[in-house]
Amino acid sequence: MTKPTAAEREKFEPWNDPTARPLVEFRNVTKNFGSFTAVDDLSLSIYEREFFALLGPSGCGKTTLMRMVAGFCEPSEGEVWLAGENITHMPPYQRPVNMMFQSYALFPHMNIEQNIAFGLKQEKMAKSEIADRVGEMLTLTKMQDFAKRKPDQLSGGQKQRAALARSLAKQPKVLLLDEPLGALDRKLREETQFELMDLQERLGITFMIVTHDQEEAMTVADRIAVMEQGKLIQIASPRDIYEHPGNRYVADFVGDINFIEGIAQSTNDELIKIETADGLIVECNSAASIDKNQQVWFAARPEKLTVSRENPVVTGSNAVEGEVWDIAYLGDMSCYNIRTDAGKILKVTQLNHSRTSDAPITWEERVWVSWTNDAGMVLTS
Amino acid sequence: MSGDVANKTNDGFLRRNLIGKATIWLPYIWLLLFFLAPFIIVFKISFSEIVVAMPPYRPIFDIGDGITQLWQSFRKFSFENYIFLTEDSLYWKAYLSSLKIALFSTALTLLIGYPLAYGIAKSPRNIRFILLMLVVLPFWTSFLIRVYAWIGILKKEGLFNQLLLSIGAIDTPLTLLNTNIAVYIGIVYSYLPFMVLPLYAALEKQDETLLEAAEDLGCTRLKAFWTITFPLSYPGIIAGCFLVFIPAVGEFVIPYLLGGADTLMIGKLLWTEFFANRDWPVSSAVAVILLLILVLPIMYFQQSQARAQEAAK
Ligand SMILES: Nc1ncnc2c1ncn2[C@@H]1O[C@H](COP(=O)(O)OP(=O)(O)OP(=O)(O)O)[C@@H](O)[C@H]1O
Ligand SMILES: [Mg+2]
């Protein structure tokens, strides 16, 4: 229950360790509902002590995938393994995993204490031991003062904690969280995200979380799996998902991004030169192997672009002139939509470093958008 | 002009207010007219003496007598009818027997109604309505006719015996009609919808994820039913049992038509006192006691229920 040191945290990448045994494993799992395929031939490994997030648009099969770990849903094809055991057909009540439901699913006729004790009672644990464990869970989730309350006498945040306490009480091998923070307001959500991370580190339990809030996934997770229509598109650390998305779908789904479509001109020295239909030259450092004359997309996050009144670039590439189309002032930063002369909208964000600016860039001004060779990436699909 | 508009909105407001008040008071007015008023009349008759006249009792007082006469009339109050009820063991035996029959048939109705309601609540949404309609369907024919139909089924040469004979389950026909068994069958059959509907309402609104949560925490399906579904359906069980038990205690038609000579039920006795013996005062007293037997426990139950809810807070 000790916090890992910074060095340990840095090293925690069991998915890159060929000797590591996965804790949860999906082996070519398919789930059909009638003629509809919710999960499509999906393979996935989740490791011990990992905080794993499933991210994807509504209806992509996240909940279905999670319910297959819990046992509420049997795969149509393929196998689910847990800690070296095939659990594909094991009933839910025998699985050493617990789930925290999106609706919390607290038993309304029991108080919080009884709710937490429920799972322990099923194990035929001794009374005194149950009381100890319940007390421990109440302290862990800071719910000591609410032990005797019924669920309908709690606020949304308190219910969330109670549900968390109940699902942690049996010390499961894996804790499944289906949009656990969906019903909380923004501030409470952010607080709870950090508490969840803290809990996960202290207890050393593997967490598998479903969310469609990408910021949440980036905050809490060691690895994120991006799903679409029952398929895994990419699994990577939050940083890699953001900075090195595997394709345009992931790049677009996680965060904002600008795409510039063009044809690869030269690909020497890990520098790719792209020319667009309207003559813009983009140079980009990239290790990707790209053929000459291949159709590619240059992708750059808004914060990697700069907006200025003069063209700061000498070489003639990586800069485009346009007109300020829209400005959104968000407090910590400003968000510009620049309409290039070719009619394309580029998103640029800039931090508001100083509180006062003499002449801020304003609507309909002519400006340049520019970027460095490192600002973006080249995607082929 | 503007005053006119103001008047109109004011009118509308008043009317809405009145309608609002009326809807609140309507149930009370209803109960007052059709429950309390008849009860007061019965209550009054129960304190009077029997006479050979029309109506067959000596009124204790008339509204027309005025206040001065009222005291006089109070002195005429006689508890004789109530005393008579305690003296004749037939009455308390009938009360006890009615309570026993009602209790057993309520338990039987619950036993049959619960799986029925559960099955309907768990069935696919699109056929749920049809199943519910089937439960209510018997209401479309007269209660009397349905009870008569049971005579046809249960009598010696009736459908049921013929069926058993034809499949060789029995050699001689069973005597079912005019026994307590027939009364139980009649009550369970007649009151089943009153049990099923509140149970269905309680079961249908239950959150399916609660059962999943229970299973997730290590409960088998069966145990999850007993620890989650069943306790959460208590309100439905209580409502259903009251709806069956209360009318069953005072039931007259079913024991009269299906029961035997030894089927002792207070409803039957009341009927005899009222129509055969034309003893209105005694039968009124029987009715008043019956009401007390039912109302007092219910009131006590409600209070303990409210207290339990308070304690939970
Ligand atoms: N029991 C079911 N019967 C039929 N179709 C189902 C069933 N459960 C899920 N589906 C379908 O499978 C698909 C995936 O559902 P799932 O609940 O896994 O989505 P999700 O990714 O969790 O979405 P959300 O973010 O909205 O919760 C959906 O299109 C859904 O309609
Ligand atoms: Mg979902």
C-alpha cells in the first residue's frame, strides 16, 4: 500500500515487457447481438496494477467489453482469460472482479454499511472481520459519517464514493468502472479523478475504466485503448495517443487537430516534404516510411501552431496566410479559427501569458499561421 | 379595457384554484358520502332495539327532534346487541373462521400471484401489456357468473372431476363443491388480479442493474432474488395482501355459493341476520365489529410503518 517512487512509476510499462503475463486477456473476442456486431474479433491484454481506460464514441462497444470481464455477457466467439484462467463461461458471482456501475446500483433497502458488507457476507467472512473491512472501506472513501444512511439520503458524489467502497471491499483482482464519474459536476469529477488514481496506486488493484471523456482518460490512465465500432484502433499511453496517434481517427477523436492533405514530394533524411493542392509546402520530421507521391495528411495540434501578424518564416514552407475568422477567449488561452486564403479553417490556440495585451489579434485581421518541422506528424490513413 | 383583461385573468386564476381545490377534496367528499355516511347509519342502528315494524328497529333519534331531544336519545343507546354478540359463541367462531379463511387464501393468492407478477414483469416489454390484460380480463364478466361457473367446474359430475376420471387419476369423483376447499379456490381465483397488479407494479419498476450488482458481489441468481428483489417488493406484497385479505374476511357470495353448511364466515352470518332474521340492529353490530377487527390492525400497521421510516432517517 505504499506509493510507488518516481523511478518505479517511470518504469511501469509491463506491456513492453515480453516476460510479463497479462492479468486480463481478450483472445479474438467477438460479440454479436442478433446480426449486429458490438465487439469485433478483438484481442487485448491488460496487466497487473495497470490503470486501463477504454475510450470511444457512444455505442462503440466499451460497456459490452467490460461486461464480458464482469461475466454479464458471454462472448459469441473467442475467450476471456483472467490471471491465467479461462473465465469465458464462468458465472459473474465466481469471478474475482468487481464492477462499479454507472448508476451506482446501490441497494436502496440497505444502508451504506450494509451495502459495503454485502459482498463480504456472500464470502461467509467472519462478522468481526466484515466490520473491520467495512470500517476500512468507509475510511478509505471518507464516508465514515454516512455509514448508517440509506442511498437515497446521499448526494451524487457521496453515492459515487459508497459505490466505490462497495466494489473495492472484496479486494478484487480487477475493478471495472463504467463511466464512474459521469454523473458528477466538473469540479468534483476532477477531484475524484485524482482520488481514483491515488486509490489505485495505494491498493495496487488493476482498474479498467470506461469513459467517453478523453481528458478523463488522459488524466487517470496508464494506457488508453481507443475503440470504434467494436474494434480497437490504438492502444498506447496518453502521451503517445496524443502526440503519436496511429491514424486520423484517433488523432481526431483525442483532442483537437488540424489536417492538411497533400502529396509527399521528397522523403529523404527523415524529413518529409508535402505539397498541397493549392501550393502550400509543408516540411515535417517523421520516421514513418512514406513513398514519393503518396497521398498523406499533415496533422498538427492547435497549440503547436503559432499565429502572428508578420510571416516569421524565411524558407517559404510551414506558413500560410489567412484571415481571423473566429476567436474564443477561454481565460487561460485563446482559440483562433483562421481561414486560409484557400478557404480552409485552421485552429490555433495560444496561451494568454500576460494579463494585458496592447493590441490583441482581432476579428478579420490578416495573419500568418506558422509552425516548426517538429510541430506535426504525417498520417497515411 | 385593461381592467377587463385583468378581470379575465383573475377569473381564470380563481377557476383554476377552485378546480385545484376540488380535485384535492373530491376523494374526501367521495369517502364522506359513500363510506362515512352509510357507516354512521349502520353504527346508529347497531345501538337500537329490534321491533316488528318498517324499518325493523326503533330509531334512537331523529334529526328532526332537535338538540334537546338528543340527550334523551343518548340515554336510549343500548349495548345489548354487542353484548349479545359476545354471549353467542357462534359469532366469535364466525369471526375467527373468517379471519382464518381470509388469511389462508391471502397466503395462497400471494403464493400464486407472486410468480405470476414476476413472470409478467420479466417478460419482454411488448407482450407485458397483453399478459396484464389477460390478468384483468375476468373483470369483463360479472363476478357472480364467474363464481357460478366454478360450481360447474367443481361439482361431482363437473369438469374437474371428469378430467381426473378420464386420465385415471381417481376412481370415484371427489367432493369439492360445498367444502372449504371450494371457498379457497373461489377466493384465490376471484382476488388474484388484486394481488398481481400491485406486485407487478412493485416488481416492474425495479432496477435490473441491482441484480447484476448483487451477482457481481458474489450472489447466485436465486440468492439475489431473496436478498434484493423480494425485500424491494414488500410494498407490493403488503398492498396486494391487504387488497385480498380485507374483502375476503367479509366475503359473502363465495362461501354462500361454493361453501358448505359447515363453512362458517361472518359475511354469510351477516346476510342471514339481515335478510332471514330481519334483525338489523344485530347485523349492524356484526358489521361494526368486523370493521373494527380490520381497521385497528391496519392503523397499527401503518403507524409502525411510519415509525420505522422515521427511525431510518
Ligand atoms: N443487450 C443488447 N442487445 C442488443 N444490442 C445491444 C445490447 N447491448 C448493447 N447493444 C448494442 O451494442 C453496441 C455497443 O453497446 P455498448 O453499450 O457496449 O456501447 P458503449 O460503447 O458502452 O456506449 P456508451 O458510451 O453510449 O455507453 C450498441 O450499438 C448497442 O446498441
Ligand atoms: Mg456504455
